[in-house]
Amino acid sequence: MNLTEELSIGATPIYNGLNVSLSSTIDKTISIFTIIILFITMISLGCTMDVFKIKTHILQPKGVVIGLLAQFGIMPLAAFCLTKMLQLEPIKAVTVLICGCCPGGNLSNVFSLALNGDMNLSILMTTCSSIVALGMMPLLLFLFCQGFTGLENAVPYTSIITALILSLVPCGIGITINHYRPKYSPVVMKVGLIILLISAVIIGVLSHIALGSAILIIFTPELLTVAVLMPLTGYMLGYFMSTVCKLNHQCSRTISMETGCQNIQLCGTILKVAFPLHVIGPMFLFPLLYIISQCTVALLLIFCFRCYQAFKPSAEEKTVYQAVDRKQEEVKQP
């Protein structure tokens, strides 16, 4: 008996009445805007990358290795601990574990940019985690889902490779623009971020129209707790682990975002492949709840960082203050 069959036995009748299907027009529109967001975002972020810095990270991969250890060590373990502490039902526990075992998502690149992180490390980590996920996801799901079988065939290798290509191609375009026409990079970045915001609003509105009140079904206390604590744990422990390994603050902020941000699109794909709708029920919408919480927590951390930067004295101010203090001491001396 595989995992789907086991969970089908415990599926509740209310799942069968859940209407989470999208009309073909809205579904295609959301897919188009999702691709636009990914393409434009990665071009604009590629414009922040420098070829020489990329070579440095490849030749000295300490940051990438630490980031991958944090990504595939902290998040799956956090998901497992939360499912145990909250005593989630089997289908909820498996959904949370799948989310925790996913590689880093493209949103981490946006958040790293907002935190003045190392964009070369950020995009390189996102790419590497997508590649490593080909082997790590089945292994982690096998380790943390002991007693559940059938998940090995649920990992969509084609989707991971497609996401990797969609990340690399526009990113390469952005790198080329920054390398050969650097004066256009600021314009491309600003236009890209504007298109990103507009497309995100459109996707949010279309999702609300398509799903309606079904979105509210997953807003239960235990799932809200998981959705908040999982990314927060990733952000905090990712930064702590990087600091302990003596990486600079810029790299630590980058690894923090890379650790806490999961590839939610990939999570949703796995849930579609692994389970029929009458089994997965409302948990099909968990990635939507998670991405809302993931973004909210990240934006709060970004806000705190920006406030810290605003009130923190600059290096020049510190130098002036130290010089004034020394002069005052010299005057006091006889």
C-alpha cells in the first residue's frame, strides 16, 4: 500500500466537496504572469551580477556550501519538528515535509537584493540548490517520511530542470547586459521591479477570483503556526549558521534569505503529482498560505534592517566622532 492509498483511507468526505479548480482562461493567465515575473525578475537581478565575482564564488565555494547545508539541513528538520510538536494529521504532516524539503526559490533573490545581500552568491545558491534537490529531495523525504512509501516517484524532475533553465537563461541575459552595457543595468532593474509588483498584484487578484472562499479553509491555527515559524526559523538559523562559520554580514544575510525561502511553485507541483484532490483536500492550498507568510516575515526583517541602516551612524560619522573625542582629550591634557 503506497502513501496515496494509505491517506485515501483517512480522507474526510468534506474534501470531495472542495472546489479548488481553476477555469482554463484564468489558469493560463496566471501561468503567463508567473513566467513573466520569473523572466523579468531574473533579468533585472542578473544585471546586479559581476562575472569576476561569480568566478570568485566558484573558486572559493565556502558560502555556497554553507548555504546548501543550511537549506537542506535546517528547513527539513524544522518542518519535521513542527509536525511532531503540533501533532498534525498525516496528510498535513506530509504536505509540510514536502514544503520543507524543497530547494530555495526565486523570491530569495528579491529579498537578498532588498537586504543589500551578495546577489552573485544568492543566484548561484538558488541554481545550486535546484540541482542538488534532484538527489536531496527523494533522500530527505525518505528519511523524514519513514512509514510512508511512494513519494520517490512524486518528485517532478522535469519541473526542477525547467525551473533551472527559466532561471539561468534570463539571468544570463542580465549578466550580459551588465557586462557589455553596464549603463543600462539600473534602468532594466527599475523597470523589472515595477513589472514584478504589477504582475504579483494581478496574480493575487486572479487567484482570489478563481479560488474564492476556498482560500480561507487552510487558515487554521496549527497551519498558520507552521507557515510563520518555518520561514522564520530558516531566516534566523541560516544567519546564525553563516555567522558561526565566519562569513561576512552581506553573505550571512544572503544565506539567511536563501535558507528561509522555499520554492513554493515546486511544492505545489509535487502535491499535484503525488495526491488526487479528494486525498489532498484543502492542503492543496497550503503553498499559497506559506508564500504569504514567507513574504510577510521576510518583509518585516527587511523593514527592521532598513530601520537599522537609517539610524546606524555611517563609517564617516564614526571617524568624525572619534577625531572630535581625541581633540577634546588633547585639550583637557595640560
